[in-house]
Amino acid sequence: AVTRTFSIIKPDATRRNLTGAVTKALEDAGLRVVASKRIHMTREQAEGFYAVHKERPFFGDLVAFMTSGPVVVQVLEGEDAVKRNRDIMGATNPADAAEGTIRKSFAESIEANSVHGSDSDENAAIEIAFFFKPEEIVG
Ligand code: CMP
């Protein structure tokens, strides 16, 4: 089925001017960008978005990193979008990511790993609603 997922192009990627390269990889994988905006996340936004990781030892560093520069938040649409996006992103740790994936090509580290993608349809809906109003999504 055609579904939607939520993506973030992270500060390590925007800093290296890779917004286009990352977006091209997503498009080449069969995903369509149906919403996109460049923002500088506030600490409150980053803490709220990553609330499920609050107890993890890397939480403070993660929030600091995600607020260290601009990000591009996107809604992606396509056949089985969550899985398709996870496949093209590659493993969280670029050291484990398969050849040809975004993280293998571009990520600097497990933290500065260039992209975020939703891990389920349920979380995709929550994450999309966190950053976008319905009228900002144009399918
Ligand atoms: P993301 O998909 O955005 O969700 C949580 C993020 O935490 C993850 O990608 C990583 O970039 C970041 N992170 C930093 N350190 C770790 C770690 N040790 N294990 C898992 N994720 C980590």
C-alpha cells in the first residue's frame, strides 16, 4: 500500500550541503517528498521528539547534536514507505550500514548519522503530526 513516513536530514548532512544528495537518494528509492521544511530545532522540540530515548545515556548528546544546526524535516510517500525509507537509510551505525545506503555513503558516526526515519506506521503518524499541519502536506 502507498503509505507515508517521516524523515529528518540531520545537522551533519545540512552542514556539508548534502540536502540535495540525501533527497535524491530518497527519490531514487521510490519515495516522494510530499512535505519539506528547513528548521533549527529548539531544545524543547528535540527533547519532545526523542522523548522515548530520555533514559538512554546518549540522550543529552543527541539533543545537543540535533539542535547544533539546521535540519530538514520531510514527509515521504511511497509503496511501503517506512520500510523503503529504512532500507535506503541503512543501519543506525554507519559502520554496520550496507553499501549504497545513505548512512554508508554519508554518515560520520552513530550520532551524526545524517538521517532519521520512522520505525513503524504508528510512529510515522505521531512524528509527522509533531512537525507538520495537515495542510502543509501536499500529496
Ligand atoms: P535516530 O533514528 O534519529 O534515533 C535516535 C538516535 O540516537 C539515532 O538515530 C542515533 O543517531 C542516535 N544515537 C546516538 N548514540 C546512539 C547509540 N549509542 N545507540 C543508538 N542510537 C544512538
